[in-house]
Amino acid sequence: MSSNKIVLTSSDDESFEVDEAVARKLEIIPDMIADDKAILLQNVTGMILAIIIEYCKKHVDDVDSEAKNELVMTWDAEFMKNIDMETLFKLLIAADYLKVKGLIDLTSNTIADYVKDKSPKEFREIFNIENDYTPEEEEELRKQNEWAFKDLN
Amino acid sequence: MADEGRATAMAATGSPSNRHSDIIAKEAGDLISRLHDDILQLILSYLPTRFAIRTSALSRRWRHLWSDTWSLSFYRDRPDAAASINRILDRYRAPKLMSFRICSSRLDKLADMDSWINFAMSRNVENLSLDLDWGKYDIPDFLFINSSIKQLYLIFGCYTNDMNPKCSVSWISLKTLSLYDCNISDESIANILSGCPILESLSLLFCNKLRVLDLSKSPRLLTLEIKRYCDMEPTQLVAPHIRCLRLRNSGKPCALFDVSSLSQAELDIAVYKIVDFHQTMVVKMLEKCQNVEKLTLGANILKILSLAELRGVSFPKLKAKALTLDTMISRYVIPGIVRVLQNSPDLKKLTIQPMGSAFTYHIPEKHIDIYLDSHGLNWDQSWSSEFNVELKQVASFMQLVLKTTKTLELIVARVKGYIKGRCFVELRQMVPMLSRNNNVSIVLSSRKKRCRATG
């Protein structure tokens, strides 16, 4: 079993030494691994990178085609529970950049679950959306999608 | 995504109570408003379509985002949703649909279902999940010839729904197939199997007409799940290539099966009244799993094995390295557990989950008592019954396990929630000593949440 270590360095100079197998869960990495065992990730801060590495360590033995182990699913749920909203968004952006597929799905799903039944006002607050519709336009859209808005207050 | 039981819109992730008071700082707010469309669409794709559509009224940027995402799901929507679904499909813009899920319960008419399936197929759908849930609907023949679908979940929920393709099935990209409550015949399943050259995982849940399942010509099919109700006729199983089997057998005498490559198995049996042949049947199931490395035994199997043990039926030796016991701790399962442990000389890891499954058929205790009585046998009364949970019982059980098997390296006891409050705390205090004295790691944790299938 290879115990090759790779050093991942964040944009704010935090370094993490991990097994090569864990590093490879960041699918952007294989292109970057040459002889260099140290990789600089310019777009990711140390705090976020630490979380991503924790996820990758847990999932290093995942086999794509196998049904998700329920023990792992419980761990995933707990893992997400401890992360606040702001960090979740940063995590999603980083996971997308680093191409950590399982984490992208997990984080998107978690955010979706949270916003699912939020009112438009709350949704706009969370996503920092400025409403650029005129009141008439907005009303028109609601009418068009009447069915979807039916049990919304 | 996991595959068992009925489909839900998405896996449960839960929302923590601390998020409600989150205030997102201004800079984070800016960050979020600069999120790329792809990222927003990722999030939207996990929302049931009914919620995703609402976002079109948020701002101009969001107007069409929902229609470019790669998934559509209509899950237990209102009965009058059919017309709305048609309108939504008209406005959906993405050329490629990764996932299409529809649960039709409460929909007034299924008349449009054909056109919805057609729509999904025209967008090269990869994950298709149809939950007919008591609606009467015949799967259209055009669905059986398709080259894009990789995962297919069909839940029928009503015995008058047949699935018997009149043409030769061709699902050349299909890797996962799950049929629930389906009246599929032996010929039809054979037809399907020959049309799925790369099928890897098959679930046949409560398909009551199946008598013969021959997987010998499907060498890539490695995972099989079969569940039967207690009075269903058994299925003769020929599956020499499968590595992982999840089987809940019915109580009828089972024809022998070939599972010679098995490395992982979960076994249980659905019975209500106990008869003698159940014991031979269960021991035979165990024999078939002799070489399995990871073995899970359900509560009813352990009860019947215990009866077998009390009646002197002999057990095979097992090569299992990891054993999971999906059962509450009671006198009804102890003899069987002890014998299984004694017959597992390679066992390294033991997991006990008293509250594992939400769908267990519990053989009523009085049936077992009556059966034993009729054979002139007795339980060891030092163990209590199933629902009488005490710290003492769990602790004694752990000590019994440690005494019975000397090769263990790890015990995982998912007993938090099974024994509560102060008792759990006391147990946790006993663990380090037990662990040290026996040179075994002991982990106490809570029960797994059974996440039901996501299509």
C-alpha cells in the first residue's frame, strides 16, 4: 500500500500533509501532481481546506458503484450539521473548484434542504438577491406558477 | 444513492437549530450573490420542482435558472398537479435531463404519464424514478428500449400493475434496477436481464410472481436484494457471480440457491407462525453463506437459530470476519448468537444494533413460547424478554460475547437510544474496563438512521 504523502497548501499558507489517495479525491489534483509533492491551492482558504480534507479522509475508500453505506450517510449528516450557512456556501464553491464530487452533492443537498420551505423574503436574504422585478411582473410570475405557490403564505 | 425501500425526494440531512439565527456577514453575502449559475443550479436540482419553480419570482437572474437545472421531481404533489406538470415540462429548457422523479400518488389521472416518460426519454434521462403508489398504470412498451437510462426505480404499490414487456428489452446503459411490489413474471425478468448487459445492482422487493431467478448469464451483476412477504412462494435463486446479497426470505420452504461468490450477506426471514422446517431452512441459508466475510443476521433469523440450537440442530462453521446482529437483546436470540460466535473462529468485528430496522417482522414472543413448550424445551430465564431493556442485560450480553469469542478486535454497540439516560452513562463507564480486560476496542454509538431510498 502506497504511503505517498502530498502536501496541500491553502491560499493563506496553511499546509496539510495527506496520503496520496486522499489528495486524489480532489479531482483537480491528478493534473497537478507531477514530481512535486507539494501543491498550492490558491483559491481555497485553510479553514475550508481542512473541512474538505476531513471529508475526503472519511470517503477515501468509497467505491462509486456501491450503494452508499448507511453508516457513512449518518456520518455525512452529522458532518453537515456542524457547519454554519456561510461556511456551507464557501465549502460548496471550494468543493466545486477542487472537483470533490461527493462533497459537492452533499453540500448542495444540505443547502437545498435548508432553503426548501423558506419564504421569498428569507430566500432573498440567504442568497443576497436584489429583487429587480416590478410588482406587476412579480405578480404575473406568481400567477403563471400558481400551482407551485399554492401553499405559500 | 442508496437503494432500499420506497423512494423519497432526497436523503435526509436535517437542519441544525443553530442555523435559524445565522446572520450572514456582508462579505459572505457578496460572495453568495456572485455565485455562478452552475452552483445555484446544483442547489436547485436538489429541490422538488415545485419549490425550484418558486425561485423564478425572486429576480430576473433567477427567472429561468430552475428550467436549466438537470433534474425534475414531482413528489406527492397535489391531485390537480397533472395540468401544471404539463405546463412545466413545456417550459423546461435544458437539453439534458439527468434525473426525473415522479411519485404519482393522489394524482387524479395517470393519462399523461406516457407523455411524461416520453419527455424524460427525449432529454436522455439517466436516472428515472416512477412511484405509481396505488395508481393503475401499465408501463408503456417504448420505455423498454432505451440507451440513456442508468438507474431505474419502479414502485408499483398495487398488485394489478403488471410489468411484462411484449418486446425484447434493451437497456444498454442500465446499471441499477429496482422493482417494488411488481407483478413481474419469470419470463419477463429473463427478458430484462438479457437486455441489460452492464447491470450491476438488482433489487426485487415483494415481487410475488417470481419463482426462478437465474443470474448466471449476468456476470457483471454483483449486488442483489430480494425481499418477500411472509406468505410468498420462494424464488429459486441461481446467482453464482454475485458478491453482495440482501435477502429477506418468506416462511415457505425455499429451494436451494447457488451463491458461490458471495462475500457480503444480510439475511432475515419473514415468518409469523413457527414450524420445524424453518430451522433447517435457516441453517441451510447459513451454510450458503459460510464463506461470507461480512455477515448480517436479522432478529427473526437469530430467533429461529436459537430454536435450532435448543433442539440440537447442527450449525456450519463460518468464515465471517465481521458480524452484525440486527436484533434487540433477549432470551429469544441468545442461544443462536452464542452458537454463531462459537462457530466463527475468524471473527474480528462484532456490531450489535438493537434498533436497526424500522420494518422488521417480529415473530411474536408467545408463538415462540408455545412452540418451545410443545417440544418440551425451556429458555434460560436469566435473560429477559425483548421489550424489557435494562443496563444489566446489555452489560451481561457484552460479557457473554467477550467470554465466547477470543478473536475479536472491535465491538460496536449501537445501543444509545436503546438504553437511555443514566443507564447509558453507566454502561459507558463500564466500557473501558471491559475493553482493557479483554483487549478489545469497544465503541458505543447511536443507531443508524435508516435513510430510505433516493431514486
